[in-house]
Amino acid sequence: MAGTWQCGRFAIPLTPVVVMGIVNVTPDSFSDGGTHADPDAAIDFARGLAGDGAGILDVGGESTRPGSDEVSPAEELERVLPVVRALSPGPVPVSVDTRHAEVALACVRAGASILNDVSGFRDPAMVDAALDCDAGVVVMHMLGEPKTMQQEPRYDDVVVRVAEWLGEHAAALVDAGVAPERIAVDPGIGFGKTLEHNLELLRRLDEVAELGYPVLVGASRKRFIGTLTGVEVPAERVAGSLAAALIAARHGANIVRVHDVAATVDALAVWEAVDGERRG
Ligand code: HH2
């Protein structure tokens, strides 16, 4: 795999592991819904994450937690655009977490450098959006839709199926004309996966890394961490989330998407020093 990820005007170095800080401009995200739903609060929060060492800021205006309803692109844009505009151009690349092409393109025009699509560019309009710009693209695996994805998800071998799906969807983008250097893949922890599926994906993340694209993992504060630790309140799942980030790094993740940036940066610094040579 190349040592950098090409995202618009940025060539993001992938060693040490990049910490992507989550900026949810939503009233209903599972762990921080409403805490910075107002754009000014979100901008301040995002600047704080950059100061804490985030290498990417991921701005999202639609919750995709299990069971959530879709938000209209107009409403989503109203939430995210002022935040993207205020943060760009800045020293830290801005990513937009969206499934909607019109949101994606408006944000790129406002300065975003990465399109993070939890639908994995299944919508042809999102492929066109990727072709209309030079932003980096995150292809994430999700089984079905957020509304229904946790209803008895099944795979014969979750890692093989997810890696295959990611390989096919990344190849479709390349065939359409997106430069492979712009693509990163993500197994979609919690998106149509049981506890055991999530654990197996972390355990065998190396098989996803073998696709040859940078690997992004988002495990931060998710339900499976609550199940394993008994910590019900998502914001209190920091220790479990750090463990997940280190395991992901050990098994080949190049980018970790997290809420608790300062703690993750410190944990990864220790891991890199001791064990970084042994990354998957
Ligand atoms: N997880 C969430 C949202 N976007 N993007 C990528 N690439 N990978 C992920 O694992 C991922 C993602 C869900 O987490 P969060 O943004 O905290 O919650 P919500 O969807 O409720 O806003």
C-alpha cells in the first residue's frame, strides 16, 4: 500500500496512524447527539479536536445509528455547510460524512477534501460526485440501511464477505475513473454486524488491509464496546474505545475514526513506540 492517501490538496501520510476526529452536527447521534448541534459550537469543538492532534476532521449532519431515519439533503446541508466552510481551507483536512451527492459536492466546493460515504458509493450520484472532484473517498461496508441493518445480520464468513464487497465497490470506482490513490476502505463496524461479527473483523482486519487500500476503522463508543464492558453511557466508553483503536492499529488500520481524540493520540503514541513496526 502507498504511504499516503491522496485527498484533494492533501497527501495524508499514513504512518503514524491518523486520528480522524468526529464532529457530529446532529441532534440525535448515538453518543453525542445535540452536544454541538449548533454550527458555532461544532466549529469550536472541531478546532479543539485539531488542537488535540486530529489529522482529519469528519463532519456529519445525519445520524446513521441503528434504527435512525434519513435526513433530507437540504437539512443536512444546513447543518454541515457552515462548519465545513469555517474549517476550510485550514491545516487539517476536512471530511464530510454523507450519503447524499448534493451534500458531498457542496461541501467539496466549500473546501472539504474527503467524502466519507457509509453507503459505500452504492448510489450512482455519489460516484458522479467523486468523479466531479479530487477528494479522497471512504468506501464503507454496510449491510442494508441504518433503519434495518441490525435485524439479524448474517454472513457465512463476515471478513471474507466484507473484504470482497469492499474490493468490488472500490474497483467499480476505479473503473468509473476515480484514481486508486484517492480510495480508502472501511469494514463498517456496527453497520449490519453482530457483536461476534465486529470482533472477527477487528481480529482479521489484516485481510481487509490486503486489498491494498488504506484502511479506516470506526469503533469509537459503539454498542459492542458497551456490551463487552457493561458501560451503558456511550460517552463513558473511552477506555474500551482506546483498546479497540489499538487493536485496529495492530491489525492494519491506517486511520481510526474517534470521538476521544486526545486520549486516542496518546494511546497510539505509546503503541507506535513499542509495537508500531509490527503493524499488520
Ligand atoms: N460510523 C458512524 C458514522 N460514520 N463513517 C465511517 N467511515 N466509519 C464508521 O464506522 C462510521 C462512520 C457512526 O458513528 P457516529 O458518527 O458517532 O454516530 P451517528 O451515526 O449516530 O451520528
